[in-house]
Amino acid sequence: MDDFLDITKFSKHLFWDVDRNTLSPDSNKAYIIRQVLEYGLLEDWVLLQKYYGMEQIAATAKTFRELDKKTFSFIAFLSQSPKQDFRCYTYQQSNPQHWNF
């Protein structure tokens, strides 16, 4: 785990809606992890993993209420975690969609 996370090294499209200079790796951890997991490139993933580590990324992802299916499968596989440990999985199961075409 690195001691310093340089937000400016991430792809610009990840944080288009916030001022990058105000992001803190500690207080905005969940937001940074979610953005990289769902919209990041391989280089973004490598930076994220160097700073937070797989264990911390997976623990944070397990608290997310929603993740797209590819992202969910990706992080569950890499962290070798059962899908039932993720909040997005249990939330999705408890709220079935009636008209899911």
C-alpha cells in the first residue's frame, strides 16, 4: 500500500462532477473506489489497488447498495468473496423487479 494517492493521476472522466483538488483519499474513499470500479480504466484500477489494496477495496465495495453486474462480478471474483457478502446482492434479491425485460 502506497503512502500517497495522487488523484490527478486518475482518468479525468472519473471525477468530472467534483473538484479533484478537494477529494481526500481517506474521507472520500467510497466515492473514489466506486468511480474507479464502475468507470475506470486499467491504469485507474492499478493506482487504486496500489493505494488501498484488494482487502480494503472489497470491504468498501461490500457496503455499496448498488453496483452494476459486471463490476459486482469483477470485484467478487478478484477478492474471492461470496456474492452473498455484498450488500448490492442482498438488496437486489430483496427488491425484485416486476417488469424486467
